[in-house]
Amino acid sequence: ASAIAEEVLSGDGNPARLVNLYVADSSGVANEALGKKVKLALREWRAAGITVVISTSLPLYVDITLKLSFRANVDTDALRTIVQNAVVAYVNSLAVNSPLYVSGLYSLLQRYTEDGLVVSEDSIQIPVGDLLPTVGMTIRTALERVTIL
């Protein structure tokens, strides 16, 4: 579902003829079977003489806490569920090695202002800052990890 390729450079900044490729399925996991499929597919695309090191990904599950406010006369239960599902979908669409930016979560919340969501500076309680995964990790979450106050 996602892959990130990083060219390795030598100490003087020249290409080292090596590419690190990080792969993950939609759940943020990649096993040996997926790694083998990628390796076979690379035979058609890899540049001659370039070594590609395939690294499979592991998920990094994160908790998210939102403190939401709504305009009057809004079905808060329905909008809460929609927002919660949207947050899960957004986080779970992040590619391997991709950070989770708090600004991205705010942008996501802004999409629902027309529906009655009031977004403020304290709408996102957790995470308190951007989350940068270690190499080979894919940030993921689940409905039960997204808390709405």
C-alpha cells in the first residue's frame, strides 16, 4: 500500500549506487511475503547496477485525543463519529516513515467547520507535537485509540 525509496549518498554527496526501500501494507505492516513480491517486481524497474535494500515496516500505534466543540443545533453524536472515522482514515493513510503532523490533523478538522464543528487551538490534546517515526515504522491508529472529549 505504501513505499518510500531513499537514495544512499556517499560521504562526499555522490550517489552510492544503493537505494533503501521501505514497504508496508495498508495496516502498516510488511512481512517477508510482501518483501519477496516487491523484490520480484523490482526486476522490471530497478536501474542496472543499483542495489535496492528492501526493509519491511512495522506499525507504530498512536493515541489521539481531541477536545471538540460544536455549534448549537448540530447532531453532535453523528459529527463526532464522522470526525473520529476521518482521523483514523487520515492517520492510516500515512506512508511508511511519514510523520504525523499536528497541522495535518488541524487541516482535517477544518473540513468539518461547515457541518458545525468549531476548531480551536486546544482541539487537539494528544499528540502535543508532530510525531516522527523511526526509520522503518508506519504510524497507525484505531477507533479505540481516538478519544473525543
